[in-house]
Amino acid sequence: MKVAKRVGESTLELVTGDITKQETGAIVNAANKRLAPGGGVAGAIHQAAGPGLWEECRGLGGCETGEAKITSGHNLAAKHVIHTVGPVYQGSPDDPVLLGDCYRNSLELARDNGIKSISFPAISAGIFGYPMAEAARVSLKVVRDFLLKNSSVKLVRFVLFKPADFMIYRQALEQIVP
Ligand code: AR6
């Protein structure tokens, strides 16, 4: 499944699939603060990238919630991995601020490294418990606002693992980018 919208001079796309297979310039990892392999998307990305990714991550000194760090893609099709740590959902007003920071900081890193295309998972919406519909609204608004101000990143793709998550994102997209 796939849907695409034009935002500014760029494309915002939703697809179902596996983020480790994406051939965009960067893929984004929903990491933990140690940048260690872990489960979920992070486990899948480290598995597909090979042990060199964890070796490189170990040297980065971790990552705070809302921040982002960049590495090489190692054995992945993507040349880079951008690691960002989402908030553990608590139902507090800080949650959307920190989740928005993850997307904005990842996009700024992509822009500053000349990356033209980037794939995101639904950060925080797995093990960290963020409700998918709220996560969709927060992430799509931040990406839309970024693309309206920055034209160097040409493609932003959300890779949703489950068809039900794709449907939730598609509904949010219709409201946020009519
Ligand atoms: N491709 C795309 N999406 C995926 C994939 C995949 N291969 N695998 C899972 N998802 P999560 P979080 C979806 O739990 O909530 C890790 O252990 C999944 O269905 O990976 O930010 C880290 O080390 C869900 O919708 O990330 C952290 O400790 C979304 O990706 C913690 O989990 C995010 O799920 C981070 O938790």
C-alpha cells in the first residue's frame, strides 16, 4: 500500500513495509538512549546492518530523548542511519514536544548531511507505547512544516509495518495535508 502527497517542492509518502529494506539515502532508527541493538525496529536495523553498526554506535556516547545522531548504513541499502530516541509515552504535554523534536532533529541532520531522501518508522509507537493516531498527527505536522521551509530533502517516507497503522496514518495525512 502506498499514498503520496506533494508538500512544497518535496514528496511525503506513506507505505507499508519493512524499513530495513528501504533504498532512501537514510533510514531512521527508533533507538534507545544507549543506541544499543534492542528489539523492535532497532533490533531489525542492527540485524540487517551487521555488527559494524553497533561498533560505530558505541563510540557516539548515547543519545538523549528527542535528539538524533547519524552513522553509516553499513550493510544496509541506505547509506546512512539516523538514530533518534522517542519519548516513552506518559500522557504528558511533554510527549508531543519530544516526539516532534525526534522528527525535526532527524530531518535537520539529513538536510545538513546532503541527504535527499529519508524513511521514518512510527517512532515511539511500539514498545514505547505512544498511541498510533496521536503519533501520526505529531509526526506528519512536523514533517509538513519542515518540508514547507526546506526544499533540499526531496522525499520523506513513512514506513508502516502493519496495514492497520498505514490506515491510521493515511487518515491523519488527509487532515494535515488535504
Ligand atoms: N520496519 C518498519 N516498522 C517496524 C519494523 C520494521 N522492520 N519493526 C517494527 N516496526 P519500536 P519504539 C514498527 O518498538 O516504540 C527498541 O527496543 C512497530 O510496529 O521499534 O520507539 C529500542 O531499542 C511500531 O509501530 O520503537 C527502544 O528501547 C514502530 O515500528 C524501544 O524499542 C516503532 O516500534 C523503542 O520503542
